[in-house]
Amino acid sequence: MGVFGFWEFCYGDLVLPAPLPAHALYLGLVEITHPEGGRESSLQVKVFYDDLQSGIRAAAPKEFQSSVPESWAEKNKPLIQAYFRKHLQVWVNRQAASFQLQSVSWEQDAYFLQFRMQCPADWDLLQVKADFLMELFPDQTNVVQAVDGKQKRFGRTTPSNPGLEFPF
């Protein structure tokens, strides 16, 4: 594999990245878990590793650092945080919630990103805009699961409908 994490081809003396083969599915998963009465929630994102690398490379080409999947996320953690601040937004009771990237793990073909989010103890309404990777992949769908105590809500975002509302 080349320095770009996928096959390369040569054109004279120039080495160019070859396009990645298309996935059968462009899918991201978001799980927001709020313990009843808690002021902190967890937010987990699961995304294909090559898609995330493509998104970060496109968003910050000068700062992007190539690496093997196991260590790539740690090298690019600030870029990942900035990317998701722009492409994953959460409002609790109509107030923007901030979240911080805690860790990234790599399993087989996906990254699991763990965030911590400060939030009100009681939720009435959760709004989520999850348009990550949609700027690159027009077929991208992101499935969102929100859990507040014992209540669960599910939805999906697409390029034509990047936002969701969950009443609790």
C-alpha cells in the first residue's frame, strides 16, 4: 500500500493516488447516550476508516498526516475534532451542546470515535445535525440513536435531510 493508504499508479515520474473502489454502502452511526439526570453524555460515532480519512484529507489537506489506520487517528486528532464540530452539531433543549473528542479506536474497517458532551440534566428536545462525509459521498447516510434514560429515539440523516429532532 502506498503512503496514501490505497493503491497508487505512476504517470511518468509522478505518483498519483488511485481512486478507492466504491463502497456498497456509505454509512455512519451516531449514538448519543444520556444517563437519567446526568450533566454529561457520551457521543459515539462509527465510520469507515477510509471514508473518515478522505473527509479529513479534503477538509484539511495541508495539515493531514498520512499513516497506517492504527495510528492515523492519534496523529490527526485535532483535525478530527474540528471536522466533527462542523459536521456533527447537537442542541439540547434548543441550546448548542459542546463535545470533546476523548478517544478513537480502530476495529477492522472502522473507527469508533468517543466524545464527551456537557448537557442539561433534563432533556425535552434533542436536535442533531449529522452531515459528516456528505460533502464527499452523495449517498452517505448517518443513522442516529439517542438514549435519554430509558427512552430511545432513532432517525437517519441524508444530504437532503441532514437534521433530526427527538422530543423526550
